[in-house]
Amino acid sequence: MFRMTPNIVRNLVVRKSTRMYPVEVREPFAQVRGELFNDIERCIFCGTCEVKCPSQCIQVDKKACIWTCDPFACVFCGVCVDTCPAKSLYQKTKYRSPTGERIIISQQGQPRKKDKAKDRAGESGTPKGSGEEKADPGGDPAT
Ligand code: SF4
Ligand code: SF4
């Protein structure tokens, strides 16, 4: 007991290494990879982020132009941001606020101009086999 006393006294006096999070929040570092955000107006729904995400927390519905993300599964790695060809993804410099609710982020975008042109061509009776059908760039969007 006597051997422990100095340690006990010191721990009562010195500043603690831990914080009372979330009451006391540390300022993030300058280049912290924080909350993920999609500027849906720029998104082209290519699906690259879905393919590249190591935690599989992104889903892209290419036809419906819906981008969905489970922020609780995100590990803030930044791979999706680095590989997004449209530069629509970015990470804020702060972390998401703690919450007790399970949320899924779902954003609805607009079809790309190319798709709109395709739709118009379809409406105006473009014959099948004219090349429109083969125009699917598909394949692996990650390549
Ligand atoms: S990689 Fe970028 S452009 Fe492609 S679906 Fe994801 S957010 Fe949209
Ligand atoms: S930051 Fe990483 S884990 Fe989070 S959505 Fe992007 S690729 Fe997935």
C-alpha cells in the first residue's frame, strides 16, 4: 500500500491523458480524414466507390441514380475519395457527431446528360442494334 501511495497521489495531480468524450472534444488535426460527403450534383453514378470501398458501405444504383452510404461501417480510409473520377466525394475535416440512432445516407441525383440524350434517342424510336445497346461502358468501373 505504501509503495502505491506516490502513484495514487501523482494520478490525482497530473493532467489525465484521456478526455471526457464527447463532452470534451479534441480539435482535429489539419488533414484529418473525417465525415464523408458526396456532392451529388457532380456524381456520375459510375460505381467506382462501391467497388473500391474496403468496408462495402457504399451502394450505387446506377439506373435510379441513388448513392447510399452506411456511415457506421465507414472506416474513413479515403479510398473512395481518391478514386472517384468525378471528384464528387470528399471528407470533411471533422468527424461525424456521436449519435444513438442508426442512419443510412441516401442521396438522389440526376441522370447524366449522356443518359438524358440516350433517353431522348430511345423516345424518338432509335432502332435496336444501332450501336446504342452496345454503348454500355459497363465492365469493371474500377479499371
Ligand atoms: S465514384 Fe464518385 S462519381 Fe462514381 S458513383 Fe462514387 S461518388 Fe459517384
Ligand atoms: S472512406 Fe473508405 S470505408 Fe469510408 S466509404 Fe470511403 S472507401 Fe469506404
